[in-house]
Amino acid sequence: MKRRVLKRLMAVCTAALVTLSACGNSAIDDAIKSAESSNQASSAESSAVASSSEVGDPGQPEVELLSFKEGTVLRMACGYNNAKTGLRFDADVAKDGVTLADGVTYHTGDFKPTWVEVQKILGFTIEDKYEGDKDTDNYTKWTADAGTLASVDMFSGSASQLQEGGAAGQVVNIAEYLDLMPNLKAFLADKPIVRMALTGSVEGDDAGAIYASPYFDGLDDIEKMPLMRADWVVTLLDGDGEFTAASSDKTAKPVYQPYMPTSGKVDVDVVKADASGVEKISKDYDAAGNIIANMNAKGSMTGVEAVNMLREYIDKAYNGYYGTNRSNLFIGQNAAWDADEMVALLRCVVANSATLNGNGTKVQGLFSREEANNSRRADIYRIAGILFGVRGLESRQDFLYFDKDGKLHDARSEEATYAALLRMNDMVKEGLISADFVASSSDIGTKSDNYLKDDFGFMSYDYNQTQTIFNENGTLQDGEKYMAVMIPVARWNDGTGEKFMRFTESWRSAKPGGWAISKPGVGNDQDKLYAALKLIDYAYSEEGHILMSYGPAAFRDDANTFDFYGEQMPHVSAKNYEDLWKLAKGNYTNYARQYLGSTLSFNKTQAFEMECTTAVGKEGLKNVTTAISFGLIKHPELTLNSNMWYTIVPTVLPTSETDNDTLKGYTELSGSFSTNKLENNVLLNVIIRGTTAENSSASGVAADQAASTIMNDWHGKQYLAIKQQAWESLRDYAAENFK
């Protein structure tokens, strides 16, 4: 324990000093004070969990914080977005009974193993009130009136809703009890942006309030990444001589125009093929031209001609760097691809269905995981961000990001956003984005496993673990390979000038949801209040962290551990791993939530997920994480960076009840960017139809016109002013109080 505390302190000191070294001695002094404060919090954590011998008095009993009456009942309306992922087994999961790695047969209505263990360890009893609603609907249901909220002690909701509930007096302010919660207190002391993200108020009696326990689906790590059918890239691009095929289709009439330069050279850093270091290579447009300009000059051509044009371009532009393994431009450790090269590859892919699948089905280029669900379809505009250097499309809060000086921007109100989306619309016009994505009607149930199983989907942007399981669950056949690939090179401007680099905004921080304590529910009952607080604090202890990720000891191999980013984490037990594939086809997240009852909230480690990732999944992920470790893939950081462009936006900001009411009145803004099923989403409309209007046959909206409409007609300017004021108030409060 003491070694971990020291390691955490050293990390805090190092990060703070590196971030603030350019700011002068006073900033460094402040960083040291902050680290000392973190050390005090960490010491409190050690004291709270230390044995009596460690504190120097063998006869002194351990101090019990947050004690409550044994058997105290907690009425919990908590779950994760549907009936299958609650605290108890749903009929669709348990069916006629399911026997798990602990040897217990569970039936419908039984508590899942994690929650059996929680009740046993902490000594309270759960009365399950969860009805299978997603967070936003769950919050609405239980806050419909004061009497309803009084019937539950804990409930889940979105972070912004719970903040609003706190401002309205519906939610307990956890911050008032942090001194009794050493594990959560120490956790937050290490993560200033997370602490700021949880702060629901900076004024009045509730200043510094925390209204929800944070939820992390992993922390400070990459989240989504591009995935490609690597075997198809090899088939098209590798080998000596020219590509040949018995038959191919014609590429569409060109619409997409060059994004990268058409002349000159662009130097980019890549990881060496053997991952031993970094080297610089050039994209030589003087020697090769721009591949899109080359193809566009030719016009519609056969798929064979397109492949050979791309092969020739790679050889010349990279001066033979990739040799006959040209596929490494896209799928290798030393990949250096950009948006233009991706579009050229997509043109080759969709025009060579006969070669790639030979089953008469037209190959689709870029697809989303579920073509009838906006929450997944949104990944098509998210990938636009990393392709064309646009911030805010994967923000932790709405579409916000910081500029260099800490001023907030909203991607919905910026011309660059719509310029990028109109480039995606050009791809749609060429048939490079899946037809079902474009059709987008509610009866289209096409999912990634259909695309891969039936060999007609090439590329998506998604989670590595859940998507690469298709390599081993019988969806893909021998020789077929669907893997994560490098983040593309794009033009980015971080406030210090435009540069060609790799950047991802898909970075793990506090998720936009959590569990809270009902103020009317617990009322004056200290036992209920302390039991709820104890649960939250326990989840951030070492033991709770493991339990909430892996489930109870019977599901783990605690005797054998492995290194996961500097932490020793347990392996999954053999029987548990077998059940993962038998019951959930290798999808760790679904399995953990539906069968173990873990990863429903709090602090989930990615270690379990990493271990349960397929060999192909690990291969692609290793390429990406190696590039991150060398600094070649930049990302938002969970620190107050001297260049705020690199600071992650807090998941929520402390707006007042009056501000919340005002924001709700901006109905065009709040209702036109929905990720709920097939509700209206302007960003998707622009990709699909080239217009911001839903179900419109018109097209050709100008990027500046779209941005102006959002900013000036849909209250984007007023929205930003409220958020900016909230941020500045939070920043000033944190500087004074979070030391």
C-alpha cells in the first residue's frame, strides 16, 4: 500500500512539474503544494485501510468510518441502461437458470454475484427498484415528483441531470462526507480534472458539491479507434508486379476532393516497424502527386486500375519505404495513412467485391456498428474528427473543447465541422459509406457482425475489444482479419500553428452518467445515508475496484497477476473465461454487466478487458498504444495543461438552476443533435444528405451557413457564454480550494 501511495505522489509531482514548468516558479510551487495535498489524502487512505500493527499500536482497533446498522435496507434504482444490466438477473439472461464459475446456479430475480458479494462485505440489504431504464429515463422516472424520489435511496442518471437534481435539492452532496470517504477522497486528489468534472456548484452553501459518484469505463486511455479488414488491404496492395483480377466494378464518378497537399513534401514521424523507436518519413507529393487528384483526373475507372494507381502512388510517395508490403501504410506498426489515402483505398475496396468476397454481395466501405441506432451511427461523424483535424466531435461534454487560452468552443457552431462533414457527404455520393447507413430507416437492423459474417463490410470506428471478438467467435473465417489500425495523420492546429500529426479526442475520463443518493429517500436516516456513502467509497478502494471490475474471487485467479500500466492485476479464472465465450461470445462488457453484475458504475479497470481481447485485437491495439507511448498519437489530458487545447473538457460544468432552465429553453440546440435511436441529428443529416434538415431532399448547405445558423439562430452564442462562465467559475474555485 505504501509503495503505491509513494508511486502516486511521484506521478502527481512529475505530471504537475512537466505541465507547469513553463509557467514560472510560482506555478511550480503551487504544483508542489497540490502534490503535498495529494500525499495527505493518500496518507488518509492508508490510515483508513491499514492494520492496527501498521499504525504502531497492536492493541488499537481499526477505526470504523461510516458505520451503520447491520441489515440496513438500501432501495436502489440503479442499473446500466436496460433490464439485462441491472443488479439482478433478467429473464432473458438467466432463462432456466445459469451456472457460473462460482458453482452457483442463478435464476431470474437473483442478485448477480457482484451484488451478492457487496451485500455480504458491507452488511446492508438491497431492495432492487430498478426497472430497466437507461440513465436519462431512470432519472426522469424517479424525480417525477417528490413522493416518487422519496421511495428510493439511490438512483442512476446522467451526470448533467444529477447535477440539476443537486441544485434543486433532490440529491445528497457527497462532498460534505469526503472526510469519511478516504478511498474516494484519495482517488479524486490524484485527478484534478475529474474532481472538477464532479463539482456541481461553486457558490453558496453547496460550493464544491459532488452530486454523483463518477463512472469510469477505463481511465486516461484511448477509447475508440479505426478498424479495417486487414486481409483485404493485403490482398489489394501487397506483392510484386501489378494487381490483376478476373473482374471488377467501376469506381464512381469522383466527388471527393484532395484534403492533403497536392505538391511539396510532408514529413511525419512513425514508429519503426519493429517498434524499437521513431523515425521520420516523407509524403513526397512532388514525386507522386496527390492520390485523390490523380484518381479524379482519370475519372471513373475499373477497380483493377484504381488498385494499381494506389500501389504506384505508395511506391513513389514513400520512396519505396513500404516495399512490397504496401498494406503497412494502413495496417502496420509504421502506418502513416491520411484521409486522402483512406478514400483512395475505399474506392479500391468497393470496386473489387468479386476479389474480396466473391459471393456476389457488394462490398460496403465505411460502416457503423448498428445502422438503425444514432448512438452507433454517430461514430461516422466521430471518425470525421480524426480524419480532418476537427475538435469537439468526441468531447466528454456535448461538443465542447478548449482553445489554447482556455476559451470554450462548440463544434456545432464551427465552420470546420461542417466542412469535414461535407467531405463525408462526398464519400456518401461516391458510395464509400454503407448504403444502410445512408438509408437509416428504423427497419434496417444491419450490425457489424452482419457486415463481417457476410463479408461485405470493410471499415468502422469503434471499440477494439468488442469488435475484434469477431475474429474468434465464428463470425470470420480462417485467413480473415479485422483489426484496429493507426490513428490517421491530419492537419491540426493546437493554437501554435497548423501541423500534420495524429490526434485523438476519444480518451477515457468520467463517463456522462453515475449513481447518486436520493435526499428525500434517505431523509434523516443516518444508517441509510452511511450505507449508501460506504458503497460509493468502497468502490474506490483496491478491493472494491477489483470486485466492481472482475466480480468476486471465484471469478478471478488472484494468485497469478499481470502488469497493467504499472498495476498488478489478477487474471480471469479459466472457468470464467470459458463462460465469457459460451454466454457472451467473447464480449467482455456484455458478459460482465449481464452475468457478473460488475462494470455497472464506479471505476472499471480495462485490465479485464485487455486480457479478454483476442490475439488480433491485441495486435492492433499494441500498434496504437506503442505510438501513444512514443508521443506520436496526441490526446486530451486529465491535467490543466499550459496549452489548454490539450486539456480534456470536464464531463459537466457547474451551471446554476437558472442557467439550467435557460439551457433547456434552447430547444433547437438540445433537440437537433440527438444520439437516441433515429431522432434528429444535424451532423448525421449533413453526412447523409449534405443538409442540416431532417428528411430533406435539398442538399448543398454551405459550411459557414450551417455554423452561423447554430451560433446565431439556435442560441449557440448564448449556450457558449453560459458554459464559459461556468468553466471560469469552476477554474477559479478549483485554484483556491482543490490544493
